[in-house]
Amino acid sequence: MKKFDIIIIAVIAAVAAVLYASGIFSPKDEGTTAVVYIDKEEYARLPLDEDNSITVETDEGYNVIEVKDGYADCTDADCRDGLCVDQKKISRKDETIICLPHKVIIEIE
């Protein structure tokens, strides 16, 4: 490799690192509502400023969705993988929690 090749690689790596970091660290606006969808149909709207809990029942099973302290979370589900329960609490616009087996999506607006 020549010196010019190393400089080009270093510049590309630096640009990639900046783009990656800006996507991760860019602050999103706080959301106000958790919207629950079942199979792309709106099921419920839960304000994030009111503590609340609902159980969403589908033909495939159930999900317990809890809003507490300004965050929405899937706290219980009977799906086989349980990935929706393992996802972090959400509170910022466009963040989602998805349960693929039950076709349930929780999205912050």
C-alpha cells in the first residue's frame, strides 16, 4: 500500500465514524403518545404523561403494555421468543417496540 491509499482509507473511516455517531447520538424529540397498532390497524392511544396499563389480545396471544413515568414498555407477552418484552422502554418520537408473532407495534408520536 502506498501513503495515498492509507490517507484515503483513514478519511473514509473518519467520515463513516462521524455519520455513525451522529445517527446514534442525535437527540430525538420527546413524544407525547404511545400508539398501539395490531396488524397495522390503530388499537389504542396512551398518553405518556398518564400512568396506564392495557392488555392487547390477538388471535395469536396477548401483550401487556404499560405506560409509566413517561415511558411505554411491553412488560409481558406470551409469544414464543419474548423479544418485545426484552426491548427497552421508549419515550422519543418514532421509537418502536414490535412483537412480530402477535403483529403488535407500539410507536411513540
